[in-house]
Amino acid sequence: MKWSWSLGRVAGIQLRIHATFFILLAWMALVYGRETGTLGGAVAGVVFTIAVFASVVLHELGHALTARRFGVDTRDITLLPIGGVARLEAIPKNPAQELAIALAGPAVTLAITLVLGMAVRLTARSVLPPEAGLATAAGFVVELMWVNAMLLVFNLLPAFPMDGGRVLRALLAMRMSYLRATRIAARAGRAFALLFGMLGVIYDPLLVLVALFVWLGAAAESGEEEMHSSLAGVRVERVMSRGVHTLSVGDTLDAALQRVLSGFQHDFPVTDDGRVVGVLTQRALLAGLAAHGGESRVGDAMDRSFRSAAPSEELEDAVARLRETHCRAMPVMNDGQLLGVLTLDNVGELVAATAALRKSTAGAATA
């Protein structure tokens, strides 16, 4: 994730922190500093925020380590102001496995809440937050317990992108197709987003931001599953662009620009003695023109870290590799011979066409 830095590894999983997280720390220091009127209060607010996010890391590790048991690796865990994000390599299509992974995080949060509650019971007569707030150890623990309890309840709401949305989808997927289950769960997420939005207008503007977060999360999850369903079982050769133009490493960027202006192709495989050695994307072309002018060579501006695909491989696997690169085009080759190019535009057209056919079929079925 851009604008994030590594904090090291926990259980073999890279832990990262996003730049915006420091804005949250500064804001919490300001809020607690104003509330207490002391530097110590500001420091306590920052320490408390870090403690909350330590709980969030444990929550995300619950997801990651459970996913590992099912053979799914986690790319990283990134701390954002809105919480933690564990990027799994894939979501298991076995509903029971997804259910276990989705519940693992809340189970960790529940355990943290119970442990903190037991600590409070052993050291205080009441679990109510003391007037001293974060100024005492007991107050600190109580506040941390209540925050974890609230996070647990909120996270179990049946709405994407919270864990409750994934729990709902997994339970529905045990009785219906994964795509239909995702659509229903996404609709539930949008319903909660509308509810949060209305409550935010009436009571707390912060809920409006939560509503936006939930709405976008539901839309993203639904779109991701629509794409997965459209790509499943499709081979690269079905959607790749054939008869593509190529450039040579010795061509000028002016010549490449003319190719762009005279046709519909924006990204070009670059060859040297018949071998594909790079890809010149439209972005790289424009950057090269701005930096070195039109007489500079394609070989100096092309991307050499391109990935390639085989015509017979699963389209979904090729798209996953394409997304990991900075190129929007992937040469499709067989035994070193260029057969075509796979672009994200090709994939988008397939997904749109499949969605339209599904809508047509559903409309005919209800007619």
C-alpha cells in the first residue's frame, strides 16, 4: 500500500503503518491535551490510541493465522486511522473456511475484552470508568476494555467490510451460490450505510463518514465477487487483444506517440531481435516525452519489469499478476512468440458483458 512503512514482522507477517495514522495520533494528542489541559494528558491519549491499535493488530492476526491454517497467506497488515487491514492472498471459496477466518478476529477481540474485564475485577470494585480516566492504570484498562467491547459489537454488524458481513455471506453461501450470497450481504451493507448516514445527520457527523466507509466497502466487495465470477474458468486467449502493434527498443518516442494517436492501442510490447524485452505504457511514454523529448529512445522509457501470460492459463491468475505490476498491459506469449496483449480494459469488457447477460437472463426468468 502506498504511503506506508514497514514496522517489521509479527508471526512472519509484515506489519505496516500508513502515513495517515500519524494524523490520528496528532489529533488524539490534541483532543486529550485540550480535555486535560496538560502535556501528560496528551501523551496518555497517544499511548491509549497505540494500545487500541495493538488490540487491532491482534484482531487482524487472528484472521491471518486462521487463514494460514487453510493454506492462505497474508501479504501484510496495515494500520490505518479507520483500523487495521489484513490483505489475504485470497478469500477461500469454501464457506466454512471463510466463516472460520471471519470469526477469528472478533474471537480475539472478545478474548482481549474478557481478559481486561478480569483484570479490572481483580483490581477494582467496579467496571465503570473511573473519574480519573486515563490518568490511572485502572482507568486506562477500563477505557481499553470498553473500546474493545464497542469494536467487537460494531465489527459484527452484518455489513461489508466488517467481519459480520463476511460471516453473513459465508452462512448464506452454504445455501446458495457465492455470487448471490455476496449480493445479498452487499445489500445489507448498503442498508446499514443508509442507517448510519441518517443517524449521522441527526446525531453525530462522524457516523456519516462511517456510512461512506461501509457503502464503499459493500460496493467494492460486490464488484470483486462479480469480477471473480466472470473470470472463473475463462482462459487468457479468449479475451486477449490479437494483432497488436509492437515497438523496437531503437524507435523514438515521437514514433511511439504517432502510433498512439493513429489508433486505439496505448500500451506496446517492445522487442529486440524478435524477443519481447519490455512494455511501453502510455504513462511511461508521456513521462519520457516530458523528461527527454521525442527523440529519446523507447528502450530508455519502457518498463522492463513486465509480466507475461500464457494463452491457455486461467484468466484470473493472469489478472492477479497484472494487478501487481505498474503496467496496464501484459504480453501473451507461447514459447517466446508474442500472440497478443492482455489489458485491464479487456477484463473490464468481459465483466461488463457477463453482468449484462446475467441481468438479461434474470429478467427473462422473471417475465
